[in-house]
Amino acid sequence: MRCFVAIDIDDRLRGQIDKLQRELKKRLKNQTGIKWVRSELIHLTLKFLGDVEDTRAEEVNQTLESVCAGHKSFKLEFSTIGSFSRPPKVLWLGTEKANTELEKLVQDIEQAFENLGFEKEQRPFSPHLTLARVKEKRPDRQLPEVIDSFGKIDAEVINVDSVCFYKSQLTSAGPVYTLLKKINLKIREEG
């Protein structure tokens, strides 16, 4: 089964993403080749595991529980729109400021899964929520300007209090994500 580790976002942020996607669509004259991600599927991927044998699911759960036991909940703000590649291949909503709690969580997950024999991610971690994927070789030439025109987004600050282990099935209607395990982070005491 194809699997990944992620942080879920709340419904308020999903609502803002819906509005943001509608605004992006409105500003683009040509949406040919752009596949928009349904807001209910949007998440922050921490680690893509690839194919995991069913027999290793419990080992993955235990590893995540062990990593999460050493981390407290934290706040995360998504406030900027950007893209990967030129011409753009992925449109995303990302974080503007570095978040040390998130970075440490990702490092610990990466190390724990490397110890289990999973391939280490070679690219630096770039926290983002994928809004759309561009399938055309030559997308709308306006796309980079439209992305740049947004500036800072006034998005919801989310409370990250858990990490999720998902199974992903690719279907002709799009991906189907099944939650296999949700692991809570320690509650951060306010004060």
C-alpha cells in the first residue's frame, strides 16, 4: 500500500483554501491542464513512505508514536502562495516564516524512518499545501504573474496537535486517502 505521514488542516483553513482556489481560477484566463486539489484532500505531507507492506503498518505506527511522544503541539501559519519549477508544475500555499517545532518534527520523522530502511528525502523540506498541479507543458503564461500578484495571504493559524499515517489509493476519479492512525502530540501548556 502507498503511504505517507501528514498533518491534517482544520475546516476553517479548508474554507479559506476553497476561496483562494476560486480567486486563482477567476484570475486565470486559461485553466487548461491545471488539476485543482479538492480542499478535503489537502494536507501537509511530512514524509512520503511509498509502498509499505501491510505487515509493516504496526511498525510504522509504533515509530510514529515514539517520535510524536517527544514533541509538543505548535501553531502553524500558511500565508504565501508559490509554485515549484519554472514553468510552474505545482501551485501551493506555504509558510512564510521558519517554524522550528515543525522542522524538528520532520527531522525526527525522517531519521526514524531512515533507521527503518525507508529512503531519506534528498530535497530540503518545504512546508506547503498543494492547491493544484499543472499537467500542461505550456501552462497559461499568466500563471507566474497571477501567483506573484497575491502577496501575503491572511490565512488561519492552525494548531498542530497530531500527526496522521495515511494510505493513498490512486483511482481514475482521483486519490482516496484512508486514515490508518492519528497520533496526538503532547499538549503545550499556555503561559
